[in-house]
Amino acid sequence: MQLERKFPAAQGAIRCVRYNIDGNYCLTSGSDRTIKLWKPDSSLAIKTYTGHSQEVLDVHSSYDNSRLCSGGGDKRVLYIDVMSGKIMKKYQAHAGRVQAVRFNEEASIIFSASIDGTVKIWDIKSREYDPIQVLDDAKDSVTSLSLGNNELLTSSLDQRVRIYDIRYGKLYEDYIGHNLTYINISHDQQCFLVGTLSSQIMLFDKINGKLLQTFVDYTNNTYMIENALSNDDQYIYSGSENGRLICWNLLTAKQICSIEHESDNRKSVNTLTHHPKEDKLLTAQEGNIYLWKKQDKIEEKEEIKNFFINDKQINTSKFVSGDLKMSIVPFLIGVAGGPCSGKSTVCQKIVEDLQSTAGADQASLVTVIPMENFYKPKTIEQREMAIRGNYNLDHPDAFDEKLLFQTLQDLLNGKTVQIARYNTGKYEHVEGIMDTIAPVPVIIIEGILIFYFPEIRNLFQMKLFVDTDADTRLARRVLRDMKQHGRNLEYVLAGYKNYVKPSFEDFCLPTKKYADVIIPRGADNHVAVDLIVQHIRDFLKYKPRKSDSQPPAEHTARARPH
């Protein structure tokens, strides 16, 4: 991020900064009890709004930009006309300071959250001044609000996220285990992000509450520090108590930048807001506003190289000359997960999304290789046992890991390979049929034990684990084996109980810890799949190539720390 502009707000300490719906204007609130409307690109203060008797802690604009709502230390919620500055309504029903306010999409309802542990809902079209509903489920201060499609999300110091389904009147609670200071819902409505007082920002799947990612290496132990998602949900931004602006890659949790606001000022940066359409960010430190703009992809290119290539520094400049014959350095992806977890579907989705944007010259952009092709040849006795359901196909000993390792090494070194095709219904390789696999920009290997063997695991530059619950996997297996292979239910259940389930627990599930990205719900998790595809595209855009006259580059997997 590059600092574009800094200007004083003259509001005392700035408590919040918010872009409006189109990003042309912003609002700030301060400890001097005022709200200001700005044109941030020119540092122009347009109007000042008053009415609070104590500091203003939060402000929000309606979607048509005609109204404001605000909350503050005076326990009040104000409803203000933007043009005239007139206070249309003043609500005072909280027992403590109001920490967050939000309009609904139609700007007919105001939600307010307070230190008194309640969220109150106000109908601004009603003549009444009492809330139409009080949500008092929190056992401590409600610190922030975020609105989704017919959902209200809240964070609280009682260490819980609460999701209120407005349509059906249902409440879902997720116990996080940390004091929560801020919550954000992703733009695609699939995830939520929470800030904590333990110097961690945590990303959760909104549907099942699973932790997807944790962002660290910043300071937040005392104050309420806000976070923000970029408008494409690829980056996380946060202030810090040591005066820095922090940015992380959402998919990898790798910190992209950590920037001081002032070299001689380490005061906390508590509030920030991301532009709804552009790569811009507003932050506030003490009484100043800072406008940041994302630099021209330079930092991002370096991060992509560092994450997706290897731990060695590769000097790509020597590969640019047109005098040298160029060949592809494949990007190797491993996809693991339990049997019938949806690995193949995830791979298919990645292939479809990549090919949908590929040009005519990129028809062979990606290749998927199933690990089942590397089963060891079976004796007649072993094959008969497999047909009877008495042979464990999910044990590491069933695979020829040496052949798989050598095949991947050859592909990474730019060689074309021959792979025997396996028939899952007959438990044997198809005689006389070999698939010819040439090096392509992206090679995906999928299989239940693809991360089990360390020498193979260390070849992958990206490791994905498809995490699907056991009931779903069993149901899929029953349907597949009965429909595609003509097996009866007793046969399928016996094999699952005797071999599939124990092998998954003993050999597959323990390798989940090696994954760079865990994908709950498989291909149905559009957030994860879309982000993975975007990062592969970024790699392809900036990928290094190797000259045939140079020795092959050494490939060492770079996994994110656990």
C-alpha cells in the first residue's frame, strides 16, 4: 500500500471512518462529538453534523446517501438528514454507550449494539421511540455488527459470534474462545471475519462455523481494532496498536505488508474502511485521516512468486531472452481428502474455471492425475480378495509411491511421462493402455494418501485438503458403488467398516495438518475454490519459465506454517 494523502480531521481523536456506498465520500466521527462528511480524494470537508453530547463511536450512511445513523458515548442513536443536517429522530434506550450502528438495505431499520450487552432494532418509519425488538442474548458487551442477506452478525466480549436469521427468527451461536472486538461478513456471504483481543484475526465458514484461517503477527490486546476485506475478498486489512497498517493474503494468511503511519508515532490505529469498488483504503490515527492506494501489483507479484514457486530465490531475468528455447516449469498441486469427499469434483471445478478464461493458445492449461493409477499391480489372489471386498485399497502399502515420486519428478523436470490407466471396477490396470502426460502449466494430483509419503508431499507447491463429514462420504460411497459398480449394500457397508473408515482415520486424516488450504464442503465451498483458482491464475500470469539450456529448477514445496 502507498500513502496517497494525509489530512487532519480536527475532531479530536477519530473514532471511526466509513466510506459511503459508492466510495465517493466518507464519514468520520470523533471524540469532539461531531460527525464530518468528506471528499477524501481532495481532503475536502463538506459538512459537519452535531447532536451527540459525548464522543461519537460509529456512523453509517444509508444506501441512497440521504440519511445517517450514529451512536456514541451518550447512549443515544441519532437519525440525521444528510443535506440539512437536521436530526430526524433521537433514540435513547441503551444503558451503556452505543458501539456500533447499521442501516438495513432499505434504510427503514437501524440496528444498534451497546456495551450493555444488547442489540436494539429501531423502526425509523414508526412514530414510536421504543425499539421494535431487543436482542439480549449476549452475556457481555456487543462490540460490532455486520449485516448480510437477511442476517445480522454480532461479536461480543463473551467470546461468541451470534448469527440472527431475520427471515425465520433463528439464532445460531459460535463459541470462538477469544474476546471478540469486530466482525465482518465476506462480500459473497459465505464467511465471516472476527478480530480478537489476543492479536489474532480469524476467518470462519458461516455455514458450519469451521475455522478456515488465522491471521497473526500484529498487535491487538487492549483496544477495539477494526478489520476490513478488500472488495474482491482476496485481502485482509487491519490496524494495529503499534501504529501500523497490516495486510494479509486471505487464502495463504501470509502477511503482505506492515506499514508505519508515522515514523515517530506508534499510537494505535483503531479504525479503517476499504473502498467498495477500488483498491483504496482509509485509516485514522489520532486526529489524522490517511488515504492509501494499492501499488501496481509489484508487491503482489513478489508474494505470488515466494508462495507458489519455492524457498529458493530464482533469478527469472535470465529466462527472458528470446534467443533461448523456453519450456514450462509446472505448478504442482496436491488434493487430498477421504474417499468420496469430493476431491475429483474440486479438481473438475478448478479445471473448468481455469479453462473458461484461457485463450486458444492455452487449451492444455491443466492436467489432473488420479493417485489410483499408481496402485501396485495385484496378484490373481489379491484381485480376487478385492472383488470379494477383503482387500484394503486404502492402505499405504497398496500404492507404488516410488513410481509416483519418479513420475512427478520427471514432470517437474519437463519430461513427458507414460501412466498406466486403472479400472476401479475391476481392480486392475487396463492392459495395453497408457496415458501420455506432457508437462503443462498446472498439474493436479488427487488421492486419499497423496500427503502420506513425505518425499511426495514435499514436491507440491500447493496442498489442498477436501474436508467432508463422514455421513456425506458414506452416503456418496453407497450410491456410487451400488449404481456404478453393481455392488450390494451389505458389501459396501462391510468394506467401509473393515477397511475404508479405519484407513481414513489412521492414514488420511492425520495428513490434513499438512494442507495449505482446507476446503470444507468441497466444490460447494465457492469462496475457497474461487480464491484458489484466482491464485493459480496469478501464478500463471507471473510464472517463471526455464530454458532448455539451463539445469531444471529444484522444486521444494513451501507450505504455510501451522
